[in-house]
Amino acid sequence: MTSQRLALAALAVALAVLGGACSDDTETVTTTAAVVDSPDEVVFGSGSLPETLPDGFPLPAGSAVGSTMVVAQSGFTEAVVRIAAELGITAQFFDQSLAVAGITVDSSAAVDDGWLIEFTSEGAKGTIEISEPREGVSQAIVRFNVP
């Protein structure tokens, strides 16, 4: 793939995200831009969780899904989610809600300035790294099909 095609795909994603950020309406907007001429097709998006996450993957009410990425060949998935809650409340939500959704929590513990949850669903591993970039707002980076 040429660097021009990569640059165009990145520009399309940036414009879609910028356009959504500058909008006055609160409607969720989902955008997707695919980079295709590669054996490892990578699909970027925002606004909703990728379908490659386990069915029924829980999110707290009022959370906002930011950037997402799926590597098609491996199924590796990453999603950035912002939550209007403190880190501890967010960690507790995921600990309880993952189990209710039938997803096994393998470990859940404080790390540095955040929280790390490791989980398994249908034999595939995943992680949720939770931080609190500002008081009362948590950020969860969800990764699934982690090699």
C-alpha cells in the first residue's frame, strides 16, 4: 500500500472525528474508514463498539465510544471508551457486569495510577485498562483477541 493511501485513510478518519466533535447535536455518529490493500486489513471507526467484541459486552450508561480499531486477519480489537464516573466506580462496574454477561474475569487489580482487568470470552483473552484522565471521568481502553 502506498503512503498516499494510508495518508488519505487517516485524513478521512480525522475529518470524520473532527466533524463529530464540532457538532452541536448529541446524536451518536459512527464512522468507519478501511485500509484495504494489506494482508492485515485494519478498520478504524468510532461511535459504537466493534462487532468483534464478545456479544453483550457491557458499557456503563452514558459512556462514549471514541476511536476503535480492528485488525481483520487476527481479530484483534481495541476501543477507547469515556465514562462519566470515577476510576473505582468504573472498575467495579466492569468487574460485575462482565460476569453477568458471561465473560470470565481472570484478574482485576490496581496498577500504577489505574486499574487493569483481564478477561476471557470463548477462549479469547482481553484486557480493560482504566485510567482517570480528569477527576470524575474515566477512560477504558478495551482490547480483545490479545495475542
